[in-house]
Amino acid sequence: MSILLFLFWSSFVIGLSGAMMPGPVLTATVSEVMKRGFMAGPLIVLGHGVLEIGVLALLVTGLGDWLALPLTRSLLGYVGGALLLLMGAHMVCTARRAVEAALQKTRSAPPPLHGPVLAGVLTTLSNPYFYVWWATVGLGYAAFALDHGRLGLAAFYSGHILADLAWYSLIALGVASGRRVCPPLVYRLVLIVCGLALIGLGIGFIRFGMLQSG
């Protein structure tokens, strides 16, 4: 039992340190919560977490070596960067319409499931550092956890995803609280800043791909 607790809490701490780093998932969380309310935050983590389960399954079946190749990293940088550029440009161009739609929503209207969940999937897929982390730290930790069976792997993943859920729920709570008192212009400016941030990250990821290709 002690080793399972160690796997859980150490994975939680490592996952929290990664979640707190600014990135496309954080940007998407701010944007979606501004438009849809608090529940968009946990729903983004749901999309992120489902994708991570798939990646974890692939890693333990041997995909980690392929993801660690420079050519693979380079391609991920280019593709991920291009996707972030498109998402960022779309966010900037539709900021006014998104704010108007958000203000017209009633408090009782639940956020569409596919929107935030899909945002969590797409922002995770577009981030090459996600693949690099899982091909290095994640793969090594998964291998260590597997030494203790399925319960070890479950403890590792539980700690990791709960770190994401805790951090992004906190972000969502803060944004949703401010959303009730911020004027429409502030909403729009925040969405534009988020879109520009995604564009900046996209450029950075393309540069990452260039560096990997030498």
C-alpha cells in the first residue's frame, strides 16, 4: 500500500508542476470558461484525460521509442504549431461573436459537452511537449508503475490526472467568478489575448520542430 501511495502522490506533484506551466490547455480553459462557465474547466480536463489514457496505453505497448525520435518530434512541432495557429486565429476573429453568445446564455443552460471536451483533446494534441513528456518522463514513470501491476499504473495515472483536475478547476473557479462582474469589453479582450497566446505558442512549437530537424 505504501508504494501505491508514493506513486499517487509523487505523480500528483509532478503532474501539478506540469499543469501549472502556461500552455494551450490553460489558454483554452480560460477561453471556454469565459464563454460557458465553470464546468468548462473540468470538461476540458476530461478531454485531456481521455486522450492521456490512450497515450498511456500506447506507451506501454512500445510507442515511446518512436515518439522519442527527432524526426517524430519535428513533425509534431510543425503539425501542433499549425493547429495552434489556426485555433488562435479563429479565437481572435470570433471573439466578439463568442462574447455576445456567452452573454445571451441563461445561467441554467448547461455547457455543450462536445465543446470543452473537444477543446481539451485538440489543445493536448497540438502540444508537442505533451508527446515529449510522455515519451520521456511519462514512459519511465509508467514503466516503474507497471512493476507494481495494474494497481501501480492506476495509482500513477490517478495522481497525474487529479493534479490536472485540481489546478484547472481552480483556474476555472477564478475565471468564472470574475466572469459575473466583468464587462463585455473585458471578456472580448481576454479572448483576444488567449487567441494571441495560442498563436504565439504555435510559432514556438513550429520553431521547436525546426530545431528538432536540425
